[in-house]
Amino acid sequence: MWSRLLHLYERLITERALWLMVALAVLLAVFGYQARHFSLDASAESLLLENDPDLELFRTVSERYGSQEFLVLTYTPEESLFAQKSLDVLLDLRDELRQLDAVDSVVSVMDVPLLSNPPVPMTELVSNIKTLEDPDANLDMARSELANSPLYVNLLLNLDANTTALQINFPRDEVQDDLLAQREQLQALRDAESADFDPDQLTAVETALRDRRDERSASIGQAIEAVRAIMAKYEAYGELHLGGVPMIADDIIRFVRSDLITFGVGVLFLLIATLTAIFRHPRWVVLPMISCGVVVVAMLGILGWGRWPVTVISSNFISLLLILTMSMSIHLIVRYRELLRKHPDWDQRQLVTTTVRRIAVPCLYMALTTGVAFASLLFSGIRPVINFGWMMTLGIGVAFVVTFLLFPSMLVLLGKKESTGERRQGGVASRFFTHLTLRSGGWIWVASLALAGLTLVGVSRLVVENSFIDYFGENTEIYQGMTVIDQRLGGTTPLEVLINFPDASSLQPADGVDVEQLEEAAESVAAMQSEVADDGFIDDSESAFIEEDFLSMDGGQVGSFQDDFVEDDDPQKYWFTSDKVERIRALHNYLDAQPETGKVISLATMVTIAESFNNGEPLSNLQLALLYSVIPAEFRALVIDPYVSVEHNQARINVRILDSMDGLKRDALLQRIETDAVEQLGFEPGQVQLSGMMVLYNNMLQSLFDSQIKTLGAVFTGIMLMFLLLFRSLKLSLIAMAPNLLAAGCVLGIMGWFGIPLDMMTITIASITIGIAVDNTIHYIVRFQREFAKDGQYVRALKRSHDSIGKAMYYTSLTIILGFSILMLSNFRPTLYFGLLTALAMVVALVGALTLLPRLIVLFKPFPKPQSLIPSND
């Protein structure tokens, strides 16, 4: 069966080469057309752990409290922030940003109410509320009030009062929320194996969700570009920086897209230069580059056809495909050139078919073992890593098929040319490694053991802590913007802390609340509101609470307050009691005291502001119920709903973490909060829950150790089985594993020694290293076995192997090392680390395959004595 298939294949590439080329050209055109759907994905879901149990809570909290995407624009004027000229610039900047179609609202210090400008009794506050836009506002008083406000400081204004922030809000995408809810319902039906589950409906919803996300991403990307264009107009007036989660996602896409193009082209030209320097003939440059190009276009078309987006993790797949395809092509070239030198009398078809016969089996096993290495990523439990594994496994299959169809067909059509053969056997590099292996065996053992020891120590020092800010170079705009926001304006990474009150609220009057007295007070406040409604002023009793989330008001304008108050018979007002407020305040103050936290906002923040009008005295149950009663419905949605869910008997505290803090330990912080909430603050276990992107991101990071063990275990098990199938010898299989283990471990050891943390990208490097390094092992052992069969002499077989396949291994590894080295020029640090570590690992893998591997073969002698010798010139 195998011989028949081989015969059909040889006829195809020799007798039907032209038609085969035409067929490949048609397929390439189809794939090229589908490549227009190729896309990148840097959404939050691409950074999450697969089946994370905290994801459902995160989405519930986002929906319950109405989370909204926003950018933060910082402005540090050259003059004093509160100088009239600086405020005029800030006003113009805000107004111009509001004109952008994709922007829902923009909030700045110009918009928030000033309650002490000048300080007046509570009864006169209603007619005294101003903003910085008011010409009668006292700027010195405004600066003092804003800089000392428990709400605004480190939110809209830094402690030094020289940097302010504008919050640029995007509208919530309700269509995407509905699609997410539909998907979750359908997935629940699928998991429950319900008869009502419709797989076609789930596919349709997922397609619609993907398209909606693409539209949303494009819209926000255009808005960010428009914001940057506006910022450019105001650079002469001060220092401006932009930050925020949407910008992180958009910049990651921009960096990845730029790297795909820049480094894809860079690797391409570097490969051309390397091939030119090695083989010194146009044929051996053009043919492999054509093969590489066809493979890349085919994979882009497949990914586009399947609407399979590329994430940050898989962003280097083009470089990997180029390198793996080039590796196969170089082995074909070296073998063909060797045969042409030895057999100049053979015709082209015989040369090509013999080349393919000699190299197809090791290349097939090379593709299979490399595929196993990438398939091991399926065990990581991290969705983008899993997708990367599938993507590269498929890509390797495409590379093998294209290379062994296209490359020999082109050779047959081009014909034989003796000048393209190799000039002499061996080379400088192969002779060097031959001498090193035979003469310095002791030093090879010492160096290998020392490297293994250093690797073990380095692995023990691996960490998983990482931050978004560390993904970018210090000269990039996003790094500078995030640093300013993190250090001057209260942190960047959000953390949601939820308090689930243990007893179901009865929504009945609490102790000290006289219903009649409450109704009379509410009627008095309503009457006062009615008197000033026509003037557009805010009532004194509600003003303190209205201040809280004025940030989120549409445009931040003080409008008419003629809307109805919350009905006095609304029982929800009885939920707000002093004991609940004190529990919230206790946790709020604890979180605020942690060194890792920046700005903390909760219901306690608003109550503190209200208490400042009550001579600093705590509010009673009656006062709390009254304040809730007199808040207009439109403001209740701003000052209560984001921090309290009466329906679920729950309070929310919004915390921002200082992402750039040296030595930040996310997991330790989250565990400390949960532990101290019980042991120090007296909450019941489980009563305090943590949510937000920080929790999800930390879950992913903490899973990396386990994922790394699973992926490495899977890859070594898979490759060991492949070795056993190929070599039919346990001893030889174990020998073959040694240099690959050392190369993979070396990557992790280097990361540990130099403090490079494990993340979703670096976790793939060890498997990639094994996948590529194992190619050298297979080719070397297969060739050594064949050379040993000629005379049964291990040393002579070693020398001949180094002179033949050793040369190809050196060429392919050099190409791989140079190809990955160019990635070190990236400003996106995951790409930089990927290139650096993979290049270093390939150096170790090459040296190990040409020194440690042959020494182990010579030492343990795994091959049986040949019963008959094969011709030495075969």
C-alpha cells in the first residue's frame, strides 16, 4: 500500500508537475480571496481562562451595575491648572471631544458641582451650586474643594492639583450584551444535553457576536484615532496622555498588526539574505521563498474562510510558518545538492525522486512531532493558547503538503543544472562540531550537567505575575499614558468588591425611623425643590449625593431638576440603614489603606460627602431614608445603582489597582482581602466576593504553572510515542529526548534567572522549542542510522552524519535563529521575549543535537550491528 502511494506521488511530481502547479495556483487564488476575512482579536475574552467560574460573576456584575467602557485623557498644562488660560484650553478640549459621534459623554473637572464656593449653610446651598464654567466661581476655593474631595481627588485631579483627567465614555453595546446572553443560554442547553438545543442557532449567534465585536472594535479604534488627532492640536498647551482598557485592546491590535507586517517582511528579507549567503544560487533562494509564500497565503485563506481570528498569542504564526516551511525546503535542497555532487550522471527526475525518498520520512515525522508539540497546547485550558495550538497544527500539515508537492514539481520543471550542486562535502561548521564532539566529550558532559543544574534552579524561580503596562516599551504612548494614570490618578486595573448582606432585607422601616416624620420631611424637601425648580438649581438635601457619580452624567451639565422625586412610598428607601453603611465603610477604609490600591469609591464615599453637611456626624436611619427619598429618579441611577443593588441585597465597592507598583502580587492581594474581610472585619465566609478584570486576569496567570506542566507533559509523552514508532527502540528514543529536554528546560530556566514572567505567550515557547528542535534530532538519527549501516562504525558514521545532515541542521537552525532574532526589535514585549527566548533555545537545541546527541549515541551504541552493508555512495 505504501509503495503504491509512493509510486503515485512520484508520478504526480514528475509526470504531472505542470498540471499540479496549475491546480495549486487555482487553490492559491481561492485562499487568497478568502484571506480578506483575516482578522485580529484583542478583546477581553482573548485574555481569559477557558471555563473560568468567575467569568459568569463578572458578566453578572457588569450587567447589574451598568459598566461602561471609557478612555482617560490626562492633561497637565504648562501653567497652573486653575489659571484661566489652562481652564479655557481644557474647556475647548472637552467640547471638541464631545463632538465625536462614537463618544457618549465626556466628563471633566469643568462639569462637577462645587458645593463650597463659597461655603454656605445647608439651607442656602440650593442657590449656591456652581461649576468651574460659572464666571462667579472662585478658582482658589474650587482648587481647595476639588483637591480635598473624597470623590474627585485621584479621580479627576491628582494630589498636587496639576494634572486632571477627562473621562471619555463610550455607549454600552446592548446588542452585544443580548448576543452574549443568548450564547450563554444556548451553551447551557448544550452542556445539559437538552433536546431543545439547536447547534445551528448557537453557530449563528457566535457568528453574529463575532461580527458585532469586529464592528465595535473598529468603531472604538476609529474613535481613538480621532481622539489622538484632537490631542495633537493641544500638545502646545501642555502634556497629554491617553489610557484606558479600550486603548490597551486597540494598541495591542495595532502592535500585532504592525509586527505581522513589519517582522513578516523583515523575516522574509532575512531569509532571502541567509539563503543567498548559504547556497549562492538564485534557484535555492526563489524556490523555498515561493513555497513559504504559498503556505502563508493558504493559511491566511483558511483562517479567513473559517473566520478564525488571530490573537496576541498566535500573532507570530506567520514567522513560525515561514521558518518551518523553510526548514523542510532546506533539507530538500541540501539532500538534492548532495546527490547531484555524488551522481552528476543522474537525470533530473531520478535526482528529485531519490531526494524525496530519502528525506520524506524524516520530514513526515518531523511534521508529526512538531504537530504533537503544538497540539500539546490544547491542554493549557486557555482559549487563545488552545486556538494557537490548533492553528499551528493545521499550519504544519499545510506546510508539509505544499512543500512536498510544490518544491519537487518546480525542480522537475526547472531541470538539472550542475552548478546548483554542492561543491564539497561538509563545511566549516560541521567540521567544528565534529572535532568538538570527538575531542571534548568530557567537557560536553560537564557543560550539559551544569546547564541542567542551572535550569532546575531557574525553573524554581519562575513567576507568573505580570501587568498590562509591562507589555509595552517605555517609549510607547500607551506605556506613558498608563504610567501617568497609575501614579497620579489612582490606578488603572479595576477590581470589584461585592458585599452580600446575609439576611434578606425586609424593606421595612428600621429602628429610629418614624414613618410620619419621614413623610413630613420628604414633603418639606419636595416643596423646597418646587420653589427652585424653575431656576434650574439643585435642592440642598440631594446635592451632596448628586455629586457622587456626576462623572457619568451625559455631558456633565447641571440641567433642570423638574423630574419627579422617588415616590415616598417606595420601600427601597428602608434598605439604607446605618449598620449597612458602616459595614460598607469598614471594608472601604480597609481597601483604601492597602498599598496596592489607588482610588476606592463606594456608597461610603457619598455618605461621607453628605456627612460633611451634617457637621461630620454619622447619618441616622431616618436621614438615610430621607436622602434616598428626595433623590430624583434620574440621579438615583447615577449615585445609587452603580454601588447598591437593593433587589439583590448587595453593595459594590469599585477599586483601582496600581498596576505599575513594583513587586505587585495580585494573587496575594486578592487572598489577603478575602481573608482579612473575615478575620479582621467580621464578615462571614463568602459574604465578600471579588470580581473584575483583575480577578479574571489573575486566574489566568495562576493557571500558567499548571498549564505549563500539562503542555510539557503532553508534548513529551506525544513525542516519546512518535520516537518509539519511528525508531522502534526505547533506548534510542530516550537518547533522542535528552537534547530536547535540555533545550526546553533551558528556556524556562533563563526566564526564571532573568525574572521574565510566564504569561500566555511565553508559556508556548517551551513547546515551540521542542517542536522545532525535535526536527534536528529526527533528521540526525535517521541519517546516523543510515551511515552506520554502511560500515558498522560509530565514529565514522558520526563524521559522515555531521558532514551531510549536520550541514542541513546548521543551515536550518541558523535560519530559524536569525528569523526569530528580528522579533527582538518589537515594542510589544511579548513579541520581543518570544523572539529572544526562542532564538536562544534554538542555539541550545542545535549545539545539543550536534554534540550531546552524538556523544550519547556513541556511548550507549543503540544500533544493532548491520547484517549487510549498503553502498557507501547511495
